[in-house]
Amino acid sequence: MALSAVLVFALPFVGAAGALKLQARDSAPWTLQGCYTDTSTSRTLAAASFVNASMTVESCIAFCGAGGFSLAGVEFGDECYCDHALQSTGTLSSAANCNQACSGNSTEFCGAGNFLDVYWNGTPLPIIPQEVGTWEYAGCFSDSVTSRQLPNPQTISGGVTVESCTSACKAKGFSVAGLEFGQECMCGSSLPTSSLLSDSDCSTACAANTTEFCGGPSKLTVYEDPTGQICSSMTHSANFNLAAVFVTPPTTGPASVPLHVNMIQTVTLVSWSILTTANGIFTSEVLTNGGLLPMAASQPQFRTSSLAVKPGDSPIFVTTQFPPTAVGPYCTMLNPMVATGPQVLALSGRSDLWALCPNSTAGGRVDVVYSPIDNHPHYTKASCQALFFSLSQTFNLSNSRSSFSLYILAW
Ligand SMILES: *[C@@H]1O[C@H](CO)[C@@H](O)[C@H](O)[C@H]1NC(C)=O
Ligand SMILES: *[C@@H]1O[C@H](CO)[C@@H](O)[C@H](O)[C@H]1NC(C)=O
Ligand SMILES: *[C@@H]1O[C@H](CO)[C@@H](O)[C@H](O)[C@H]1NC(C)=O
Ligand SMILES: *[C@@H]1O[C@H](CO)[C@@H](O)[C@H](O)[C@H]1NC(C)=O
Ligand SMILES: *[C@@H]1O[C@H](CO)[C@@H](O)[C@H](O)[C@H]1NC(C)=O
């Protein structure tokens, strides 16, 4: 995706620079790149500006150069604009359209109304790096201050760059990193669900590295680490409980639903349990080496271990006199929704595949399902989606000392 952005930005320069070499207005090392369209509502050079009744090409270039910008543009005789990159709304136009004399030097041209003479100092223009370490560019997405797509803002000493933001997100166990407004870094565990924009809409250079892009105003340059989400720990020996908590609580009804490990089948000396909203004898769990161990306070002799979970099924547990070593692999992860929120419980390296599905062969009992599948004998995937349509869900496992959450996102 970035390749096209590079071409969009770079090609007009290459072409125009060659064609305009003969023009007398060049001011080395700044060279005229051409006459570009501009509008007052969406500036072609948007980072800085000033207006002066004695504007010259030289005074504009001096102003932009002092600000560290590589592009300077004069317009309407007395206006000067600066940026690190041409914004996508500006297009190359005929040189004849930039025909207005500068207010401070009548022998120079300073663009015209809605036309900008653009000068470049020759330093490299910003790009969208396609790969940074294990991270891959995922696109330019819309964002809003009131509803963040990636809810974990990062403070990075030394400044926000694609490199520093992706490594900060990775260090905290996140698999998605986003850069916004030239200087903001945010992390999450799933790609934004907002509109995917054109690459060229994320055209604000990083303040800390002006040769790469850091989103734009309310626009996120997003990177994804396909090596996945990162476990913080596979052992949590303090007991915890489970509850499903709505991230966006329903307008009526409870904001959370307790979850339980519940026996569904018993033969002599052996019982099997699943994770469900229905009540059961197990009152808490611990996590040991990736295995989940439900505890029954009323029946402490019950020894129960998690078994391997197939995608599409409910987590399964077995209770026997000599249970197998608990397997999962379960682990804890940092909260992908609320930076300061409780950790989440993940299975097989994913915290975002949990769902609640009404079980059609168990009277509609709502069971936890790991990564719902089509054509399951006990539920329809559509009924899971209908149950949580347009909501992000979180399960909260907590006790007085610690808490965990399981997240349900759209799949
Ligand atoms: C604006 O113009 C005045 C003269 O009218 C000049 O003294 C001043 O330096 C100019 N400002 C800039 C930023 O060029
Ligand atoms: C006016 O512009 C011309 C052409 O760029 C330049 O040669 C001249 O020095 C400028 N005069 C002033 C006073 O800046
Ligand atoms: C600045 O960005 C460029 C282009 O992505 C990159 O090659 C360079 O390593 C970056 N510099 C720093 C210090 O991050
Ligand atoms: C649904 O109920 C059946 C019968 O109790 C059970 O075997 C199954 O594990 C339940 N849940 C799911 C998600 O299949
Ligand atoms: C999860 O549980 C903890 C501990 O009881 C509580 O402080 C926290 O607010 C809960 N989280 C949500 C999202 O309700």
C-alpha cells in the first residue's frame, strides 16, 4: 500500500524537477517543483504558515527552513506554507496558473489564489516503511479522540517513530501499533474496525523522524505484528473467578455475567466440565504452567485439570482421582482494551477469539466457545454473533488480589 503512496508523492517531483530546471526562480539548494493546487479547507502544505505584506520566495524558504521543513510554498502573493510532505489533496497544475507577483518582490512569482509554488530543499521525503522488524504495515485508518481504535496510548522518551512505537507496543505484549498526528503512539490487540483510508491520507511526517509518516489528524498509520499476541505469564497461583463483563454495558440488564466451570457428564469416578454461564460447584481457578485448574471449595478432594481445546468447542476439564497434567496452553496477557485494566486470559496465544454461544442441545445454556466455527452440532455461529451483535464483550476473572478478563471481539 505504501508503494503507491511513495509513487503518488515522488513522481510529480521527479517529473517537475526535470522540466523546471530552466526556470530562473530556482533558489539553490531549494528548487521549484511546480505549481500545485491548494484550498483553504485542506492545505497542500499543512504544517506551518505565515502571511507577510513583504513576502518573497527567499523569506518563505528561510521561514520553512528554520522550522526544519523540506518543502516551502508561496501562494496568493503574500502567503507562505511549509511541510515535510505534500498532502494528498494537492495536485500538480500548469505553471501558468502560478502567475501572481510576490508582495515583497514584484519580479518573483508567489503562486496565485488557490495555487501554490512549491520549493524543495532536496532532503528525502517521508515514506511508509512496509516492514519494521517483525511488524508489517496494515494501512491508514480513521480514528477519533472520543472513541480510540487502539486504546493504549504510549509515552515514548526520545520521540514517536515507526520503530520506537512498534517496539514499545511489542514490549507490552500488543500485536497492533498505530501512529497518529505526527507524534502519538497507541497499541492494541486487534486491527481498527474504522474505515480503511487511502495510504496518502496518513501524510503527517513523524516529528521525531521526518523521513517517515506518523498518521495524520484523526488518522492512524497502523502496523501489525503477525507473530501474534504475547503472553505475560502462564502461571497465576492466586485463585480467581470468572465473569463476563460488557465493555459497552447494555442499557438494561446487568453489566456482567458470572462464568463457571460446570460438570456436564459424569461416569464412575470421572466427570467432564465445560466453561459456561450456568452455575456449578467450582468456585475459583488457578493457572499453572499453562493449565487451568478449577477448585471446588465444597469438595476439595476434587482434582480437576483443563484438557486441550479444539477451536469451535468449549474449554473442557476432567475431574478424576489422578487427573492428567493440566494443558491449555492458557496464559495471561495485558489488557488490550483498557491500558490500566485487568489482564486477560488467552488460549493458544489469542485473547480475542472467545465467544458466548447459546447451546441448542443444552436448552439454550450459554457456553463459552473458543473461536466459533460453522456447522457445529451444538450451536450456530450466527447465533453467537446475533447474541453479541455490534458489542465488544469482556469477561472479568477477578478476586481481591488479582483480576483477569477474557475478551470477545467480532470474528
Ligand atoms: C514581514 O515583513 C516585515 C516588513 O513588512 C519584515 O520586517 C518582517 O521581517 C517580515 N517577517 C518575516 C517573518 O519575514
Ligand atoms: C527579487 O527577486 C529577484 C528574482 O528572484 C532577485 O534576483 C532579487 O534579488 C529580489 N530582490 C529582492 C529585494 O529580494
Ligand atoms: C527514520 O526513518 C527512516 C525511514 O523509515 C529509517 O530508515 C530510519 O532508520 C529512521 N531513523 C530512526 C532513527 O529511526
Ligand atoms: C453443548 O452441550 C453439549 C451437551 O451438554 C456439550 O457436549 C457441549 O460441550 C456444549 N457446548 C458446546 C460449545 O458444544
Ligand atoms: C474486573 O474486576 C476487578 C476486580 O473486581 C474490578 O476492579 C474491575 O473493575 C473489573 N473490570 C470490569 C471491566 O468490570
